[in-house]
Amino acid sequence: MDTVELAKSLISFNTTTPPGNEEDCARFLADQVQDLHIDGAEIEVQRFQEGRANLIATFDGDGPGLLLAGHIDVVPAKDAENWTSPPFEGSLRAGKLYGRGAADMKGAVASMVTAIASLKKSRRKRSLVLIGTAGEEVGFDGLYAMIKAGKFKQVKARARCGVAGEPTEMNVVRAHKGGVSCKVIFEGRSAHASDPKLGVNSIENCILFINELKGYRRELSRTRNEDLGRTLITPTVISGGSKSNVIPGRCELTLDGRLIPEHTSKSVLDRLQTLIGTLSKRHENFSARIEVLYRTPPLVTPRGDPFVKTCEALTKSTSTIALYGTEAGVYAENGIPSVVLGPGNIKQAHIIDEFITLKQLRSAETVYTRLIKEICL
Ligand SMILES: [Zn+2]
């Protein structure tokens, strides 16, 4: 089994989320793993929506071992005509594999499978698990469907440590912030702009909220986490109004939150609700509600964790932190201490002409193989 060929095959499945369509890719992966004929293997394609599925492959040992995890969906390849080669056709040029998902993160998934294949005849003392999740790029919906269906229990029972193979250039990332994103919807009342008192201006109410939010943002920034710095709550999208001569009846504000472990998504959302309550008391025509778009937990595996030490030794690197969020936070939250460790550069994620170097793919294959040996054999 060859990592580059497998990565090319995975790239050829258009698993853009939304809508996803990850099922064919998950089935292809399941067939690849099935064909290895590994003792104690149980391979499941968990379908959770029309055309959408996760892969869960477990290889039993006597006790819990290692989880290797990656997502099989990709972000859209807009402007396909601006790509040098078609985004859903893995193309090799000058030591690099190009295609949507090459770095984020079908290359890593391919390396995980070849690492497993290279040790298929070895006797395992401890279990090994491979999961390929759908919908990571749209709020981890595949992983949450796996948990909701009770399927993550079998993963947890077999893994005492986990790796999410997001692109870190094979450096060990042991911590990142959590996330929360929500829409605040301001409902006013439309009226002719020539007589504003007949209406309720939702844009002006949104401004009241943004001003009130400033104090909370300042308060949050007073807490500093040693690893991850400070919590950020940023207004990122605003839309409201319909016509120049109409008092806007509706305005929507999207907030992006990046949270240190000291601030939970619940505490932040509760506080935003309190701000709305305060403004409603102060201004009789103020009304707003919150719609949560997604929340993701932080990753905070301690520097001295034995698994972090093992990964550092294997990669000859010192563990670090990341600015982006990953599913590793969810594995950790569900009882599997985890790190992010994968091939390719995060700068390649989500861009035109995304690529991964063949050198990174080989390095991932080597490191994952050694990790399996270290933890499971
Ligand atoms: Zn990713």
C-alpha cells in the first residue's frame, strides 16, 4: 500500500462540506482497511445522514491503546478554474501532491492507513483505532453524530491516547483554544423612515448591544492562560435592513469566540444572555435572541503528559500550541488525552492549489508507524 497513491484516491472523492457526501469516501477507506485482513479488526461505516458517514475501524488488543483520527471532508474548492490542476484530482508536481484536502487532511488519513498496513502482521498487546470523521469543517457534525449514536464508547474503551492528524508539519500540538460562535438576532419593527417613532430600529439596537459587549470583552481579556493567552470575542458578520427609506425591522450579528479553558462556551453564552436582559430593562423597545452556531471544546493536554513526552521523543520536537481548533479537543473532553500531530502546513489549508510535500507524507507514515509500535505492540 502506497501513501501517495492512497492520498490521491481520497482526494478524488469530492467530500466538500456542505453538503458533505462523505459516505463513498468512508466506504472506500473501509474497503482499504478490510483488505488488510488484520486479526481482531472490526470495521464500520456509520451512516448518519443521506450520503454522509464516518469510518470507525477498531483493532482489538488486550487493553486500551492508540486512537488515530482524521476528518474526510474538505472545504469548498471555489474558483476551480484558478487551480493549476483540478482540485479533486490528486496531481504530482515537483515532489508535491496537489488537490483539495492534500494537507487538510486526506494526506494524513492516507499515512495513518499505510502505517497500520505496515504492521498488519505484528501481534498487538493494546488496541488500535482509526476513525475518519465527516463534517469536521462544519462544526464537527460527523463526530457529534458518532457520539450521539453511542459509537464513540467503543473508541474510548480502546484508546488511552489519541492523535488528530491535522497539519502541524509533524510538530506536536498539545493545546488550543475552544470555540463558540453564535448569531444575535435583533427583532425591531419596520416603518417608513419619514416617521421613525412608528418603528423599532433593529440596527440601533444592535449598536447598543455591541457597545455593551465592549465591557464584557475587556473583562474577559483580564484573564490570561499561561499557554493560550486570552479569550477573544469578535463581531464578524452583520446584516440588517432592506431599503434606504425603511426603518430596519431585523438585524443579525454573528460573533466568533475563541476561548481559553477558564471561559466555557456556556459561561460566555449565559453572559451574552444577561447583556440582552440588561438592555431590555434599560430600553423598552430592545429585544434580541441568541442562536448558537457551534461550540467546540479546548485542548489542554499538559506539557508533562506521558503521551506528549512519547510524541515529542518520536518527532524530536518540543510540544507547542495552535491558534485553530480541532476535534482533538472533543476526544480529550471524552476521556482520551490527545495531541494534534500531522503532515503538511496549516497555511496550505483552504487555499487554491493546496498541496502537501511527499517528504511530509513519508515522515507522517514513519512517525505514525513508530507510535503504533510504541503504544500498541
Ligand atoms: Zn482539517
